[in-house]
Amino acid sequence: MYQYSEFDRQFVQLRANQYRDQLQRWQTGSLPELEFKPLRLQNGWYVQRFAPMLRVAVPYGELSSAQLRVLAKIARDFDHKEAHDTSNANAGLSEVPTLPDRCAHFTTRQNVQYNWIPLARSADVMDLLASVNMHGIQTSGNCIRNITTDALAGIAVDEVADPRPFAEIMRQWSTLHPEFAFLPRKFKIAITGAREDRAATAWHDVGLRLLRNVDGDLGFQVRVGGGMGRTPIIGAVIREFLPWSQILNYLEAVVRAYNRFGRRDNIYKARIKILVKAEGQAFVDQVEAEYADILEKDGAPHTITQAELDRVSAFFVPPALQCDRKSADAKIAHILKAAAEDDVEFSRWLNQNVKPHQNPDLRAVTLSFKRLGQAPGDATAEQLERAAELVDRFSAGEARVTHEQNLLLPWVRCDQLPELWREARRLGLAKPNIGLLTDMIACPGGDFCDLANARSLPLAQAILGRYKDLDELHDLGEIDLHISGCINSCGHHHSGHIGILGVDKDGQEWYQITLGGSDGTRLSGESVPGKVVGPSFAASEVPDVIEALLDTYRATRNDGETFIGTLRRTGPDAFKSAANAVRTHTARAAA
């Protein structure tokens, strides 16, 4: 993991001190609300439906056990629902379940959020975060946001090069960049170094993929203009190969062009994807012209030297772990034997939650935070503390937030897998459902978010409740289910094999269903947006619609065929008919 220098630590603490001064001036009335709002947003403090929401930056998803413990302390000591008035909890929506508090929420962009911290206590939280080199800088606003990567970065067996050193260099370059602090709209960058795109790079404003050319030189494929929201667009490749040393100069050219020509008159048309779609080759030409100027007139000031790459890469060397002397094959044989003798659930856990590693003595293990009674991606204070203990015991003190809103342990010894499984199962974090239907992505939705048209969490709970049987889940196989409470698509419904989108119809919650989306992984193939099944469904119908879709899959699949594979082979018509039959049945029952 990157280790903060004394300069880094002072910078973050000074930012926390500045925020405390701003908060105090706002509380005494000397700083007007209109002036305080952009200052709190620049530190990650939103005001949502019932209470403030804090977004904490987790660059490329890496967390230490010490940071996890501070996140747990914030959840326990500050994230309190009773500090806020929720008497209008329905707020135009139908009856809502008990809203969770005293927990943190893992996001799809590898950040952490809280939903109930009073602004009066926000400066104390900023000091706590600063004590472990954390903050909320650039987690909001029209700037370059948190740079994300593959959760398996640096350990994936299909990796061409580790993207984390580049992500850290980009983070340092983009933080408080004076030209890019007030872009037309927010700006998101994702980077992968693997052949399989587990970072969903094609769905980002800029998506970067490390690769080698025919001569073996390392560089980047550059995509620009991806995004979800009202207009889902897959990013266009504008450079097939860019030498790695020039990535900051080229990114500067991209963002300069966006800053100059991006729309500022319409928030819905302000993202770079709209500019790229509207201008096409003219946008690419402008980027290339800016890049040429940066190289020739400015002297390529952001060229990354080999010495700088080596300096930053030194922070990301694998930890020194004491492995026993048995061969990897012997370890795996021992583990599989233990699985057969111990518990079928352990065997399933090995298959679903444990991934191969570049080091044959190690494995990457995902802790599942998807279970009935808990919102997808939520982690209670106790779970965070216990997870920190597991991270210390089994993963050299390091964990990673995943795109799917779970926590991954990247440095687990093979011979410790049985012990880790037993400990994780005791804590309720070993559900063997990673990649399966109930490992869903869901945004907080209308229960928390001011922008949402409908709630996500009750639907997630209904589906989790209906599909509790592990035999059924494993029979259904790998399925990406994504739920968004509004068109802003924080739940990434466009990229789900099955997507659910909350919409408003005359003040009532309804839901659109999409089929066939992909985020670019091995299972899903090339990134594509899903297609709408038909008219929207009432909340009460959605679980039945999901069941009808899955029944259609079981009835038409070939042996060993996945849901997305069957859908693409047969086409969507049978699935659409099954979904729409639910509405017909509901209408007849009502009549």
C-alpha cells in the first residue's frame, strides 16, 4: 500500500483543520450557507433526504486494518439515526422499512459512505479520518473523482502490469489540480492492468487499460466518453497505444478539451460522454492538438520518469509472508480433502469466494456483505472491526473494497484458508455467493438519497429473502443483478445481466427491468447497456418478474450455460414474454 509522507499527512490534517474553521464560522452565522455548501462538498459532505451523507475517499480501493478500525469507530460513535428527524420518512413514498444506521456503505467506485452523521460533528470525523491518512477530498463536485482499479490489482493471474502505481501517480497529479477543480461535470477515471476488465473501464469518463505492443513495450489503451445515467454510452477508444510515460500529459489534453468545450448550460448534457458523442472525430482531433501543444510548447511537463515510477512502485511490493514449505499442489490437495470432509459450504466458498493469485502459495478471498436484513454493501461497526481482525491475521493488514460492494483480502496463505473460512463464517461474512444472484449491486435509493425516484433496499431484501437456498443459487450460476433508485445509475443497472431502475409515475414507485447488460468481465463479455423489457412494474411485482426471468432461463438453457449466455443465444423475446405475463396475471387478480 502507498504510505503517506510527512507532507501528505500534514496536507490532510491541514485540510481537516480548515474544514473545522469553516464549520464553526457557518455555525455562528459568519459564513453564509451558500458559501459553506461548496466547501463541505469539496470535503465529501452532502445533505441527503433525512441527514448529511459523508463520502470517504479510498483511492483504488485499498484499506489498511487501522483504517478499517477508524471507519468502524465512525460508524459506532457518529452514524446515529436518532440525531435526525425522520418523522417524514415516507416523503411521498410508500411505507419504508427501518432505516439502518451505525454502519458504513461500500460503493461501486471503491469509496465508503455514511448516512447519519450530523454536520455539527463532522469536523471531529474529519480529524479521525486524518489520523489514518483518510479524507473526503474530491469525492464530490465537478472535479476528477476517486480513481478506481481492479480489486485484484497486483495479484491477478491475467495481469499485464500492476495499475496501482499509475493510479497513485494520477491521484497525486489530479488532487486539487487548479485547472480541473471546476469542470463542466464530475469526472471519473478507471484503470486496469488485466486482460479481463474487472474495473468496468468502458463505463467511465476515461477508461485506461495497460497492455504491451508487438515490441513488448508497456502502454495504455485510452477510452473516453463512457458513462451511465440518462444516456448509457460505452467509451470510445481514441488511442490504441500510448506510451506509459505520457499518460498524464495525455489525460491533461483530454480534460483540457472537455473543460473548454463541455456544456455548462445543461446538467444532463454536461458529462464528457455527451461531448464525445456529439463531436466524434472533432473531439479526438482537439485532444490530439492539445496533446501536441503540451509536448511541444509546454515541454511535456507531466512525463512520468522511470525513476518516479520505480519510486511509487516500491510502495506496492508484495508483503513478506512466511509460507510453509509444502508445495502449492500439496496445499490445495489438503484443502480440497478438508472441504470434502468438513462442509459442502466450505467447498462452495472455495469455488465462489476464493480466487487464484500470482503467487501460487496465496489466494485472494472475498468477504460477502450481502445478506438478508442488511443492505447490500453495508458493513456494521462490529463487522468492520471483526473484518480488521481477519485482515491482520490473514492478509498482511490489507483489504480492498470491490466494485461489487464487498471486501477482498489479497494476501491469504493457502494453508490458512480453512481457518479463515471458519472465522469468517462465525462473523457472517463467508456466504458463498460471490458472483451469484444475491451478490447484487444496489445503491441506497429513496431510503436515503434526495435524487432517487424509488427505493432500492426493499427490493434487494425481497430478492435476498426469496433466494436464500444455496442449492438453488448455485444451480442458477453466475448472474449480475444491479439495482438503481433513479436514472443517475449509482447501482449500475445498465451493466447488469438483469437491471432494475426505479422510476416515478404520478408520485408512485415503479421499476423498469433491463436485460443483457455487461460491465466487461470474462463472464459478461464486451461492455454493453441492457435493453428495457417493457413498461415498468409495481414494486410488488418485481420479485415475481425476477422469478419469471430465472424460470425462463432454467427452461431454455443448455448444460453448463450461464444466464447471460442463454439470453444471448436465444434472444430476449421469451424472457420479455415471461416478465410481461406477471403484469397480466396481476391485472387479472386485481380485477
